[in-house]
Amino acid sequence: MEDSSYKPKTSANDAEHAQPNRKVGATAEEKKSKEKPKKPKPLETKDSDGNALQGCPNLAECNEVELISILSQYLSDEYYKIVDEADQYGTMDVCPYKPTEKMEACLVQFYGLWGRALLMEENGKERYIMLDLGAYHELETTYDCRRYPPKLSRKMFVMNIVVDNPEVLGMYYSSDKEHLLFGKIIHAKIYTANNEMRMIII
């Protein structure tokens, strides 16, 4: 015959888990807020012969100097590997660093991601060019800069191309809309003139 007065023993841990309305782990919103922003997809372009190219446009600069940064598609796997390695090195290194001279290579945090950069100077202000994005960035604090890792490749993938007719981009030809071009396909004729790469958007 069962003893109706019997009660199973509970540990403090069991009691804690039995509490109603107890918050267990992070909510989906909290997890999402801690996630790193996704890496921008490169812009895919095709030259006049149909050869595919990829690149990350920087139309904020395009408005000033009519440049778009691109990279060859066949190098995209190697490119993303370097981008991932740079982010890993920057994340592991907790020691802030301030470059001591112009054109010094370093790692800079750009919208939550660490990337390879060069220290530039313009009108007395320090600016960093993100070598794998073709974008310029100003730091608010030296905490967002790290020493360049000796083992990280110095191979460059992104090249700047002068755009002869940027107005064809329409609404994207604006400093607050350039991010919308990431992942878009642009057909263009690419050629060399006066020792510089140029392209006409078709």
C-alpha cells in the first residue's frame, strides 16, 4: 500500500528550475542583438566579354572621385578566407593599438567586424581605408584598432575602378544608399586608359 504522505526529495537546483516565470537563457531578441552584423556580400559585375567580377562598392567615395572597388570572382574564396582570418585575429587580440606612421597596416573594427586597414590622413584628420572593402572609416576611439598580425597575409584583392557614368546607378548614386548595392549585379565594360582601370556601366 502506497504512503500518500510521501514526497520526493528536491534539491536547491530543482527548486530553482521549478520557479514559475524564471528566465532561462537569453531571449531570441537578446541573442539577435549580440550577433555580429553579416559580412557585406560583394558586388558582382561582368565585363564586356561576360567575365564575372565581384566587388564591394563605396559610393560615398564614388560621389567624390567616381570610384568603385571590385575584386575578381575567381579569387572570392581566398578573399573570404582572409576576411574571416582578419576578424578572428582582431577578436582574439584585446590590446588596443595606435599606428605610429601613415600608411601603416593594422586591423580596424568596421561595423562590428575586424578588417585589414591602412592609416591615412586627410585635412589633418586620421582616416583608415578598409583594404578588403574599399571603404574609408574614422575611429572614435583607439580601442577599435589592433596591431597587424605578422601571420596574416598581405595579399590584396580589391582594386579601384573609375566609373565613367555613375549617374546610371540612379538612386544608388547617393552617400546614404550605397549599401543597397551590395549583392547587386552590374553589367559594365571594363578597360584601361592612362594606366588606370575604368568602366562604363551598361
